[in-house]
Amino acid sequence: MFVTAVEYPIRCPKPFQRLPELAYNLWWSWQPEAQALFEYIDAAHWRRHANPVKLLRESGPALQKLTRDVPFIAMYEEVLCAFDEYMNAAHTWHERKYSRDQKSPVAYFCAEFGFHESLPIYCGGLGILAGDHTKTASDLGVPFIGVGLLYKNGYFTQRIDAKGNQVAEYPKIDFANLPATPVWVLPLRQRQRRLLQVAVDLPGRRVWAQCWLVKVGRAQLILLDTDLAHNQPKDRRLTAQLYGGDRDTRLSQEIILGMGGVRALRTLGIAPAVWHLNEGHAAFVLFERMAELHNKQKLSFDHAAEAVAADTVFTTHTPVAAGNEAFGLPLMDKYFRRFCKENNIELSRLLNLGLQVEDSGYKFFSMTVLALRLSSGSNGVSRLHGEVSRQLWQHLWPNIPPAESPITSITNGVHAATWMAPEMAELFARHLGRNWHAHLDDTVFWEKARRIPDGELWRVRRHLKMRLIDFARQRLSRQLQRHGASTKQIKAVAKVLHPEALTIGFARRFASYKRADLIFSDVKRLEKLVNNTKRPVQIIFAGKAHPQDRDGQEILRHVFQMTQRKSLKGKVILLEDYDINVGRHLVQGVDVWLNNPRRPMEASGTSGEKVLFNGGINCSILDGWWAEGYQRENGWAIGKVAEGLSETEQDRADARALYEVLEKDVIPNFYRRDRDGLPRQWLKKAKASMATLIPRFNTETMVKNYAEKLYAPARRRGEFVQSNRFANAAELAKVKDYLREQWPLLHITHAAMTTAAAKRGAALNISAGVYLGALPPHLVQVEACEMAAQQNGALEVIQAMPLQQLELNGDGVCQYKLELNRQPDRSRRWRLRVLPRHPALGHKHEVGLIHWRDL
């Protein structure tokens, strides 16, 4: 199922010959004991790089000396024992929940993966989520293989100059220092082996990509890299930068990711049971798989589409249409005309799968539309984002209530072991039990967090904040040295930030909708907060703006300039080069995590979820995950949900609400101390945050939801359509064609709803006649829907009840009835609807056919 032929390019002294195995498996990145083992080898090197592969390559003499170091040998053996126990664990969650026979993996395609700062192939939240998802799949024993790209320059390294301008630098990454090994086509014992390379065709040429393997516990990741000598110079740069280059570059990258990724898995003999597309960048997986089925199984275009959709699931992360990946039709024509010709596919039919039309008449190809149309399950990444996505893509299922469209929601979580400070983990071990991590999704278990002693929690919180402050001072000192600051100015950094002050953190992408500078809307009011000698406040910012996002860079510049303001200097700071390391220190050390996006633009957000695992508290707009997580006892909400405001009006209202919640709630709560100097109410809220939010917003809960709501149904449907040499896929395609052909004739000939006293029988009787024409009754379902009007005037189905089929008349009209023992709610509206029905449909609105009539 997975890649087994692995050769580590590092040799260690014989007593430590398995150190490379540890270094090349990112399991160490969420195991403090394994990190301590590497730090023991060379503490200064580890603090500087935190990269075990680089450490082992450069620490030969030090390792030789350690062969006589008894404490190190004992530590090495303990870590190896824990590693082997983890890797060979029996009865994982997945094995207990599902059959051991289900070993075919989930193939998870994503443009970025964020595991650790030593593997810089991530940009932001999407990549961090993909990394946490992969780690948790490993923890739970879910058969899982990721597919991505190995970028030569990564995203970019951020430097902020003395005027606050962001300077993007793209250092060349030395692959020899990465926890990635080349993939070989043949087993290592055979002499004539070669590196695994796959080819994709781009206009006028063929481009080759080498495959690399990254181990993530029991999970694996295949990364593609085009920096090969036999590629043209421009093609060698295709995998240079994450989200860089022009539209041709982006399209080429996504062809390599999707189509090249499928070819890599096929060459390795890996046959995924489920294909998970994490955001639209990976949607060309669908084209490649359709071509495979057309060529190898001789399936028609429609039959191949059914077969591909059956075991594909798709996650969308973008709440606005403009943010979804799209390409112009001429560009798509340029890149796929040859593909269609070689595979005997009509180009127009292929492009229609992702066709979008603007109100102006402009037409383009949407990767999100393609993925939605060719997946059996799709989801947004929070409850609110699910609602927004259903509204956004409502036109794909016309006449269907948005709340019922085939887009569900699975709220993002975070990987606890990655983001929790070791001190917090030890605190949990003392008071919740050593096996607390086995109960991450147990809401009853986490009520125990309320019983953690206040004094112990407060001591841990003070320690973590001091570590953050030391880290921030070091980063600021290096930044000032680069700016050419004086010795006096650099020494003054030692007094920046105060360990006893309320510390607010704000770190994320500097996209304009995230409004990083909202707190500067009333500078005079902010100055009073940070300069209050009795109740001071300090704020730490971090974040990158995309190199092409001028608005985001302007916001970053504004934040920097505010940090240089005399009245705020040293109390409001901006850390440059936001990455996983910076994020880790911030989410572990701040008292309050601030998040103030323009609702409902935050699809989910996960940074605030990392904070609650460390005893911090969230203060946020009711958007993304916080819209479903917030309760009065576990944090603070900024403002109220308001509809119909302009952006300017919303920004003003939210800024006022932000100041008010800080002045009236957050700050007084933090500084209200008892005779022991403890903020009892603050700690009560922090413990309520842990008790109510940890079991809901961790990736164990999230991945279990994916497994149960999306993966298991897709696996079953995939097996169904593939059975009997894909005969069921052909049958399902024929049924859908038949339904679409006959549906225009279908209509409700008559409908009636009568009420009566319920003493002697049914209080509500509904009867209807439906002209089916040539449609057999078993392909049709008739429902009575109780409707309620929403704030926006749209009708939502409160309850849908199937009618009983009575008889089919000779004139093609079928009779239906429903009897209920209750009076109808007169404030509600009742409607009848007719839907397609077939056991192979993954969702009752999958075909998008529906017929309505009022009662």
C-alpha cells in the first residue's frame, strides 16, 4: 500500500544507527522526548535550526563522543521504544471502527503541507491544516497518503525594513537538509534501480517531476519536484515557489500536482479507496482519473465521470467566489486541447465540468465548480462556512433550498500534540491522567479541566508568557541589528514587553478582510489602554502579506508604523517572518488571542484553537469556528451579528465593540486578583475554554468526522460503482440521463391538504397526484415540506415527510397520500416537492432535479 523502499543518506555510529530513521520521520515533530534527544546531541545547533536531518549531517564527531554517554544512550533507547510502539500499534481507532481489511488509503491532495518549520513548503492556514490532518490520520491509524509539491524556494522569507515595507526573499532550500528521501522505482536490493519520475504534457513539451517521500508517523507524503536537468529551464522553476508566478505557472503547477500526483501513485502501485481534494488547486486529479478509466476500462465520458465522482471528496476553504481558483477558457484550451485529442475526449465537454458564467457574460473555468460537480461529498470548514458555501454555490443546484445543497460542514481542528506546550501537557497528565490524549473528543472527560488548581495553571501560564517575551526580544534585537540601530536601541529591547502585563496576540495572513489594524481605529483610546500603569496592555503582531497583495502589505506597513509611535513603542510590537516557530511561541504564551475578520469572510481559522490548548482565551468576531464555539463562559465575542451594513459601517461598529469588550470585560477580568494574587475569574474562564472547546476543536474530532461523514460513504460508493467492471457506474449514468430526459414532463396534477379534529383519526391529510410520464414510480419520491421564512426572506425546509405511494393510473398519474396526527402550524408554509430516488445516489439532490408546488 505504501512506499517501503527507503534509503537514508546519513550514516551514524553503530550504536545509533536508527537515528536517521527517527530524523526522517516527522513523528519527532510532535514528540517532546524525541526533540530533547536531538537537542542533547548539540543544543546550540538545535536551537538555531531545529532540524534533525541537518543536525545529523553536521554532528559526526559529537555523535561519536556520545557512544560512551550513558544518559544519552538511555534516552535514545527510550525514544526508539516509544517510536516502535507507535508505529506498530495494534487496534487503532480506525481498526476498531472499521475492518482491518480496509487498508487501501485515503489519497489527500493539497498544494501545501505545514508540518514543521524545518520543511518550509507551506504558506498559511491551508497548509497547517493539511499537516495536522496528516498527523492525526497517523495517530488514528487511518490509511493515508498525502500528495503535494516540493518547492525549491518555499513560500517566502519575510523581512521588514526600517519603514515597515515587507521584503520578500526566496532562499534556495537545500533538499539534503529536508526530511525527504527520493523514491525509487525498484526495490533497493536490485542493482538497476532508478529514481521515480513521472511526466505530464504541457503545451509543446513534456515535463518530468521527481518523487520524494516524507514519512509522517504511519502516514506518508509524496512530493513532486520539477527541478531536473532534462527539463527546460522554465520548467525547472515550476515548483520553485508556492503560489508564485503568472497564471501559466499556476496552471502548470496544478497540472503537476493533480495529474502528476495520480501518475505517481499509480507507478507505485497505490490504489486509493478515497480521493480527497483539499481545496480546488488539486482538482485536475479528476481529469487524469477520467482519462484513465476511458483508456483502460473503455468507459464513456459520462460513465467515467460517475466512477470518478463516487470515491472523491472535496473540501472548500474559500467563502468568496473571487477567492476560488479559476482560469480563463483560452488558457484552458491551450493546456488541454492536446490532452483531449490524445484521450478522445471532447474539449467542450471537459471544460463544461468547471464552467462559470459571470453576470457580465464572461465565462471562465472554476476549479471549485469542477470539484463540486465530480465529488460524492463536499464540505466547508466550519458550520457558518458551510452555510456560506451553500449560498455561494446555490446555482449549481437550482430550485433547491441552499440549506439542503450537497455541501456539508466539518469544522477544522488542530493537532493537540503539535501545538500544546509540554508544560501544559504535563499539567493535564497530573490532573486529568496520563492517558488524557486518548480522550481528545470526549466532552464529559474534559469537564475535569475545570478542577485544575488555579495556582498551578497560573504558574504554567506565567512561565509560557515569559518564554514568549524572551523569544520576542531576541527576534526584535536581530531585526534592529539589521536595520543598523544603535547599541543603545538594541539594548533597550531587553525591556520591551512586561511579564505581568495583559498580553494580546494577533498573528495570521495580512489579508485585508482579516483587518489586522482594526485596533488602531482609535489610537487615543488604544494609548490609554497600553499606558495604564495599573492595568497595562501589550500586543504582539505577526503575519505575512502575499507579495502581490498590495492592500495587505499596506496594512502591514500601517501596523509597523504604529509600533514605532512613541506612545506605543515597546508595548505594541510586530515580529517579522511569521512561521510555525513564531506561531508556536505566540499561541502558547499570549493571554488573549485576538481575531477580528470581516464576517463571514473567515472560513474557519485555527490559530485561536491552538491557544485554548495552552490556557489562553479567545476574543473574536463571531465568525469561522468561533461562531459555533463561543459561549459566555469560555471567551469573549466582539460585537453582534449584523446584516446589511456596508464594509465601512461594519468596520466602525466592530472597532467600537472591540474597544468596549477590552475596556469593560477583558482587562478588568485579568487584573481582578484575590489575596493570593490570582485572577480567579480569569482562570475560571480559561478552564471553561479548555473544558468546552478542546473536545470539539481538535483534529481527532475532525478526522473522525471526515472518516464517518465523507470517507466511509465514498469508499462504499466507490466499491459499488467499480463492481462488475464498472457496470454500476454505467447504470447510474444511464439512470441520471433518463431522469434528466423525462423530468421536464413530470408535474403535480393536483394537491390538497385538509385538517380535522384528531379525536377520530388523522388531523392532517395531504393527497397529491403526480404525472410521471414514462418514469417508473421507484425513481421518484414525493415529499411534503414544512417551510419557514428566514431573515433574508428565503424559505427553509423545517421538515420533509415522504408521501405514501398508492396507485399508478393508466394515464401515467400516480397517487400519493400522507396522514399526520397533528394540526399544521399556521405560521408555516407547506409545499410539495418531487425528487429523483435511486439507491446509488449519494445525496437526494445530487442530480439537481426538483419540482415544487404550493399546498
